[in-house]
Amino acid sequence: DADVTQTPRNRITKTGKRIMLECSQTKGHDRMYWYRQDPGLGLRLIYYSFDVKDINKGEISDGYSVSRQAQAKFSLSLESAIPNQTALYFCATSDWGGVHNEQFFGPGTRLTVL
Amino acid sequence: EDQVTQSPEALRLQEGESSSLNCSYTVSGLRGLFWYRQDPGKGPEFLFTLYSAGEEKEKERLKATLTKKESFLHITAPKPEDSATYLCAVLGTGFQKLVFGTGTRLLVSP
């Protein structure tokens, strides 16, 4: 089984709809992240959480919200989707502190907003 | 502000034709430089972490090196299955999150 899973894998929705993307991990990591990827712009951080009680905005948080339901679960919501939120969304996890800081990514959710 | 620039944007090689990808960075105190491989429609897959200038790491046909201003990903005798986008990212001491470059798309033809 994959260490980081995302649901749904693909979603088509309409402008104004509320959408939730879910991420679960079995790696036992404390830190979780949400990114979006657009052609030519690379990966951009939306929100991150260093533990269940910690939520932080990334560089492009406007129009998004998150919920850290448990150590293993981190959800991203689009309260009122708009077409320029069409993108590939990735969840990632990392361990806390120490020397090793690499992030491990889920398979992604392709979101299309019409 | 931490920044990462990767070059070239795209690279086409013949099978067996060795080359290098570049990752230039500016960061306020480097905690780590990371290389990832990403296949189309999939999540980035972790390859290497480099922590200090002079460090090198190898995995199969890939070798990553690090200086104080840039990192290179050397690909020796590539095969078609090495075709992917290679992403570089840095983690600085000022912020606790990765800053990614836009990647190099590598295509290896048989």
C-alpha cells in the first residue's frame, strides 16, 4: 500500500462549488503539506502543518482552507472553486527535525474547475 | 528570499549520451538540497539529499553534486526509462519549508 494516499485522484467541478481533497499517510510523520503544481510554475506551497494543532499558510493560501483531523490526515478545501484553481494538487509529508528533511509526496489529485 | 533556478528547461538525449542538469540556488543558510524525479501525472519521487558543499551521492546512473551556489545532477549513459522531469528544491534555515525549482524535462530517445 502507498505511504501517502490522496482522494479523489481526479475531480471535475463547476465554479462556485465547495470541494474537499483528502490526504492520508501511514509514514508516521508529523509534518504534512499541500502543494499545487501548474505548468511552468513548479510546485507552490498552499498550507502546511507541523502537528495536529499547528496550521500555517503557504505562499498561495487565498481561496483555500485546511483541516488537520489527526496526525495521519490533512484535508484541503476550496470553499468556492474558481477556474484558475484548476491544477494538480499534491500532499506531502516529512519527519520532524534532525538531519533528514526530505518530503514524500502522494500521487496527486487532478482538479478541473469549469 | 530563497530561490531555485533550474536549467535547461528541457533536454533531449540519445540513449547512452551522458549530460548534466543544473540547479542554482540562493538560500539563507542551507539545511539541505533535494533532488526529485517526477513522471507525468505522478507525485515527485525523492532521489537525493545533499547537505554541504563537496558532497556527492549516487544512485544507479545518477550522481548529484553540490557547491555553495549550485548542484548538478549528472546522468551517465542514460536509458529511455530515465525520461522524466527532475526537480530541485532547497531548505534554508530561515524557513521550514522547501522551495522548488520549475524542473528540467529530460527525454532520452532509444
